Amino acid sequence: MNVLFLCSRNKLRSPTAEAIFASWPGIETDSAGLSSDAEVELSLDQLEWADIIFVMERRHKAKLVQRFGRHLGDRRVVCLDIPDKYGFMDEDLVSRLERSVGPLLRRDRPKP
């Protein structure tokens, strides 16, 4: 399963999520930002690669739909409602991501 994490600037939240879930069996991860000054700005290739997309805030989902809506197809987009108040690999952020994303990845992962 290809999992894409999005935030604004791809500096703290989405790279943390990418790092946390990268070692999960059967999961490939990537991350990007939706702002023009993002470390890695979201590309159409990344979007087409993704099976499921996690955004950190509702405004990210709105921006994603506005810019790439016609390319989303039937991809699931999940809003995590995680505010921009955490540092990279912040313990509280890691815990929050594991609690919110982990169960969804376990449930949606294809069976071998």
C-alpha cells in the first residue's frame, strides 16, 4: 500500500509521519507539502502513486481538492486534524500519528 502524508511545508508533520510508517511491512510512504515554499511540493506523480492520502488539517484537504481534485479519482483522503504545533519526531506527534493512522493502515492493508 502506498501512503502519502501531506502538510503545508513538508518540514515537520508529514516527514514525521513518513518516517514512522516507512518500516511497516507492506507499506510504502512518501510526504509532501501543499505550499509553494514546501521542502518537497506535492507533484502529480506522487498523487497518482498514492493509494491513500493523509492530510494534517482540513485546509490541506480543501487545497488538495482545489488543486488536484480531478486527479484524486477514488483515492481515500483522510484528515487527521493535527495542528502545526509539533517539531519533527516530537513524542506527542508520534503518539498521535500512531493512534490515528496506525489502525487505518492495519485495517486497509491488503492481506497476503
